[in-house]
Amino acid sequence: MRLASLLGPELKQILKEDPDQVRELLEEIHPEDLADIVGELEPDEAAELLARMPAEDAAPIFERLEDDEQGEIAELMPPESVAQIASEMAPDDRADLFSFLPEAMGEEILEKLEDVDPVAAEEVREIEKWPETSAGHLMTTAYVHVAPDVTVASAVEAVRAHLENHDENIYNVYAIEPGDKLVGLASIRDMLLAKPYQPLGDILRTNIISVPPELDQEEVARRMAKYDLNVMPVVDEKSTILGVITIDDIVDVLTQEQTEDVQKLGAVEPLDVPYFKTTFLTFIKKRGVWLFILFFGEFFTQTALRHYDPVFEAIKGAAYYVPLLISAGGNSGSQSSTLIIRGMAVGEIKLGDWWRILIREAAMGLVLGIGLAIVGFARVLMYPEQHADFALTVAITLIGIVMTGCTVGAMLPIVLKRVGMDPATSSTPFIASLVDVLGIVIFVHVAKIVMHAVLAGAVPH
Amino acid sequence: MRLASLLGPELKQILKEDPDQVRELLEEIHPEDLADIVGELEPDEAAELLARMPAEDAAPIFERLEDDEQGEIAELMPPESVAQIASEMAPDDRADLFSFLPEAMGEEILEKLEDVDPVAAEEVREIEKWPETSAGHLMTTAYVHVAPDVTVASAVEAVRAHLENHDENIYNVYAIEPGDKLVGLASIRDMLLAKPYQPLGDILRTNIISVPPELDQEEVARRMAKYDLNVMPVVDEKSTILGVITIDDIVDVLTQEQTEDVQKLGAVEPLDVPYFKTTFLTFIKKRGVWLFILFFGEFFTQTALRHYDPVFEAIKGAAYYVPLLISAGGNSGSQSSTLIIRGMAVGEIKLGDWWRILIREAAMGLVLGIGLAIVGFARVLMYPEQHADFALTVAITLIGIVMTGCTVGAMLPIVLKRVGMDPATSSTPFIASLVDVLGIVIFVHVAKIVMHAVLAGAVPH
């Protein structure tokens, strides 16, 4: 963005007045930086510019725009121009474009693309078949394949021929039998180390790490990271190769999934676009949903406190300890839920581990609760109006609340995952709201036991 | 992990009894999976096994163990064996190993390494010079360089020669002048497309995207993701190439930085190791710090409530609304802080944007606050004991609290970043604690204005 703001005005002028110069600019400036600048134009200006440029120059800029910018600009361009540009894009970026265009418009452009580049159109339909966050949707169909019985030299030649028509890096050659059955792969590295007239079969690796097309992209990312792969084939149950997933898309997936997780943890419905590009109305909706749910949830704190009114009447000042006590539960609960959610996201924690976690968190809650209890006990006694029995009530309540916070906070994400929901839904504010009501109930019942003389007959159930 | 538990017992037996078979296993099973299995052995068993294996077989397994496992096992092995294995490791993994060994032991092994492989030892010292989360520490010194005036064929030959001694992928050849001054690069792709006897100079790219060695790894990751790079050179201010950073390390950095951010957001001091490998004591420390800080912070809610006792005495039941009201502030504040923290982490939000954010968040707080106020107003009137003036107090308080939550939640991460702290320190629980006290003050002062008749003379300042 810094480059864009430095060079902005002049370049914008050149881009607007003389689209032919873009070819020269492309050689000087990384297309990513040109995309930054085009992204700063008004959408109609950008659309006009891209439509006037030769499609092969427009494509590298267009495919580097943010997803939402691509959609916005494509809607303002003639469908023919979009189809022309799409035909020059990398297959996975092309498929992405169609997934965020309005459906009718996407279909119109796809029909035009069928005239321009029928193979590309077919590929889009193939990739679009799969759910948006699946391996199938993430893959590109631009991979190099050869028959298993060729020589290393002709496999290298196949790579060269592919590179002449594609802008992407190639790491591997896939050996496939008729029917696209994947039988092995050889890396560029393997081929460079082999002799040119050696049969490719000599150097084929057959223990291939692949993923099925339905697999969720987070799991794909995990697997590629684990095996340090730059590219991984997508293979169906009949060993048919459907495409390959490259590491640059995985980096994007990791960032995008992480943003979603963090937003959910902060009780915001995930936004699809950056902060400043999100409209005010979208924010109100995405934040409002959770803010209202949590607000309704907190009604129960008021209901519970009102219900136990006789207790709070009987113990002067007790109601003033409520926020202090329940927040300890919310805080310990959010620590536990965060640890478990992240542990599950990176694959360290499995559903079957729940009982080990439960024991561990209960023990941790006990120790942390005792720590807070000691401080809380001393704190109460600092006030002359309170006696040791109330200090003891506060101390025991803290232990109970922190243990509840730790166990509820740790178990809720696991339960959510078990029933097929995203564990990150058990956000910090959500756990806090849940634990708040439990905290009040614990407080009152501990008081009933410890201070039974004071409270004789005052505690409702 | 699944493979490990399936094949575990038998393989463990083979690994223990006959380390020579490991070579055969290495051809059958991915070293990553063997590392999983070795990681499940007791540390002393793993140390004995790795020490007995030929170093070139042990290295691919050892370098794939978790960081903490590597440290633990290395401490149990003879320093000579560790040095032997280290000499066979990739330069960046090797440097990593030394960064988590106890210093005295690291120095002892490094001295042994100097005998085995002086170049490797020198590289470790070079990489270790840089801070642990910097580009310099992340780089590998295993890159291919040639003089700018060679032919494409001899550059390819340099790649081939390098590959024979290194297990890593190579994407580029770097053209350097005497003094290691980087003047250009050619990708394998460029070289495959060029003619073998063409001068390399014909195809050299000179607009190179590089990073300085001091740059933080998060910014390195951002830059590589932005430009879709698989490898990026690290270059000092004199254009001297120091090493290159590869994408597989970036994937690890992203995951590690994200885990840290999420843990901070949940008010846990970042853990360096997975949930089940973290000791109980470490958890108590890493969670206890924040739990106590937040607990002390919440003391102020009790102090404030006690201070305003006459108000709560005068308005029957008002104290029971406190958790409901202050949690609305905490929730809206955590939404704002999460959005801003994440926006800054991915580079969408800069410090200079603070005033735009402030205006936006205040407006959002106003609208969301009015929404909650309407619901809150209705809720209070459901109780026969409360009158419209108290319902109005609750409504106005909600607007004030939600606006406070949004603006404080949004500004705090920016202020933290400004003073050089990690914005993620302003965790959800931290924002909630901060906003809780403000909420009580707002509540009492709104009540004072709206219900002045009821409260005549009852409000302390």
C-alpha cells in the first residue's frame, strides 16, 4: 500500500490515459503493486481501464485484486471483457472469481467463456462443483501429467511446454495411467538429478500424500504444513487425479481461517472483507447478532439476583461482590476455551481427549481458584463491616466459580465440535455469559451453607 | 498421529531392535510419520535409537520432531552424535536446534560441530546472531548462487550440484558479484524456458523483492504472501545476500504467530508447546499471571459499587442490573478490540487510521447501544416494581456503556501498538475488566440525572 500511495497520482494518470503503457509498467513493477494502485481507483475507473487493456495484461492485475474488488469491478465491465480476462487467469483464481459473482452474472460470463476458452469454462464448472472451503474448490487443474513409461527428458519437455502457457510455478510431474489414475510423481528436483534418457519410472515416487476433494481446507493446510509440501494432488476414491493444491493458496487459507476464528472468539460473525471495506450496515448485523444474544443471556443474571433478593438483603454489601466473583469465572473460562479451541484448530487436541482435558482443567481450576480465594479472603477482611464468615463464603465461591469456568470453558468447544458446530462459536463473551449465571447460583448456595445462621430461612431454591 | 498409533507398537519394536532397518523404512514411510513414532517413544529410548543410527538417516527424522522434543532428546544424547546429526540437517533447522538448547550444551555441541563440519558451524553462528523472530533467524544459507556472466546451462548445473548435497527444494538461482552483492535472480522456470547456451544475464530479474535481516517474521510472512513468493532473499543494506527464506518456514511462522495471538486474546501468556505437553506448573504460571491481574482489576467494581451504596440503596433492585449492563460494555468492547487487533495483524489497519476508527466505532456503538437500549427499556418495565424513570436510566446507560466499550476496545490496541507493546495484550477479558468499572460510573451518573428526584442528595461523586 505504501508504494501505491507514493506513486499513486502519476501512475493513476498513466493508467487512465494510456492503457498500452501497462505492458511496460508490468515489466518494471510487480503486478501485485499495480493491483494495489488499480484497487485504489474508483470501481468504474478500474473497470474501464481493465476492459480497455489487452486481456493478457489485465489478467495478472485483475487476479491480484481483493476478492470483493474483483466482484465489484467485474460487475461494471462488459461480460465479454470479463470472460477474456478470465481465460487468461490461473484456473484456481478463475474459479474463485465465479464463486463471488452474483449467480446470474456468473452464468452469463461463464457462457461467454465457453466461446473464448471451452477448456477453461469446463474447469470452472469442475472446481465449482465442490464446496467453497473444500480441497476441490482450492485446487487448480493446471498441473503437468505424463504417461508413466516416458523418459525423464520427455517429462522435462512436458514441464517446459506447460510453463510456456502458464504463469505458475511447477514442482512435480504426475504420472497417470489412462482414466487419469495417479500412479506416481517425480519432482523437478528428482528430474534434475536423474539422467535425461533414464525412464521416468526409475525415479517415480509412489507413496504419494494426497487429499480427497471433499476435505476441508483447514485440514488440507494442516497436512501440507506437516509434510512440508509445496504442492499436493487432489485424488478421488478411484485414485483419479482431479487437480493440485499449491502452497500459496494454503498461506491465504491459513490467514483467512485464522481471521474467522479470531473474529468468532471476539463474538463477531466473520466478516469476509477488510475492516475499512466492511459497510456500516454489515458491521451492525455481524456484531448485533451476538451482542443481542449475549444481552438476552445476561438477563438471567438479573433474574437470578432478583430471585435471591432475600440473601442479598440479609448480607449487607454482598451484591457488590457479584461482578468481581463472576468475572473470575468468565476469565478462567475464556482461558480454557481459548486453549482448547486453538488446540483443536491446529490438530493437537482430538475429541477423544475430552476426559483427560476435563480432569486437567478441573485440577487447574482448583489450584487457580485457591490462589484467588486467598487474595479474595484477605480483601473482604479489609472492610470492617464484613466478618470472617463472609470472607470464607467469598473464598469458597471463588474456588467453585473458577473450577466451573475452567471445566465449562474447556468442554463447550468440544461439545460444539461433537455436534458439528464450529468450536470457535464458544467465544470468550459467550463463555463469560454462561458462567456468570452459574457463578451467582454458586455464590448464593455457598453463602447458605457457610452463613446459615445469618441467612436462616432467607434462601430461595 | 493416526499412523503413529496404528503402526506404533510393531514399528517401535523394529526401531528399538534394529536401527539399520530404518533406512528401508525411510524409503517406505515419510520421515514425518517416522518422526511421529519416534516422538512417541520415551525420550531416553529415542535418544538411544537416534544415536545408534547413521547420522544421515537420523537427521531427517530428528529435524521433523517438535522443537521441545528435539531439545529434550538432544540433552540425552552424546554431544558428538548430536553434532553428527546437526551436520546433516538443513541449515535453518540446524540453527533452530541451537536456539532451544541450554546455552552451555549448545556451545559444547557447536564446538564438536566445528570439527565435523566447520561450514555448518559458521552458518549456525551467522543465523544465531539475529533475534529469534527475525528474518535473519528464519533464513537458510542453503541457496544456489552463480556469477552473473555464466550461461543458463552452467546455472542449471550449479542447481544440480547443490541438489546432490541438499535435501531442500530449489526455486531460484541468485546471481551475485564479488562480495556477495545480489544483482539478480533467475527461477528454475525461467531457466527451463531459456536456451541452455544463452547467457544467464538475458533472463535475470533485477526487480527483486527482498527483506532485511532485522525484519520481524510476521512482516516477512505478510510480504511473501502478498507477492505469492516461495522463497525470498534476505539482503542487508549493502545488497549483500545473507540467505533465503522458504515458504515452508512461513507456514510454520503463520501458525505459531496465530497461536500466540489467540492465546493472548484469551488472556493466557503464550505457551511454546502443545496443550498436552505443557506442564501443569507452566499452565498455572501462564494463566495465573493474567487471572490475578484481572482479579485485582475487578476489585475496582466492588469498590465503585460500595462507594455508590447510597444510590443502590435508594433505587431498589438497581444493583441487580449491574452485571447485565457492564457485560454489554465488555462484549461490545471485545468485538471492537478483536476487529482492530486482527486488522493490524494482517496489515489492513495502520496506526494512522486511529481517528477514522474512533469515529466509526463511536457511531457503531451509538447504533448498537440504541438497539440494546430499546430491549433493555422494555425489559425493565416488565417488572411491576420499576418505573419508567428507571427504565430510561437503564436505556441511556446502555447507550453510554456500549459507546464506551466500542471506543475503548478499538483504541486500546492502537495505543498499545503505539507504545511498542503487542496489541493482542488488550485481550477480551482485559477490555471487559476495564469497561466494567466505567460502566458502573456511567450507570450511577445517568441515574443521578434521570432520577434526580428519587436520588436527591444520595449520589457521591
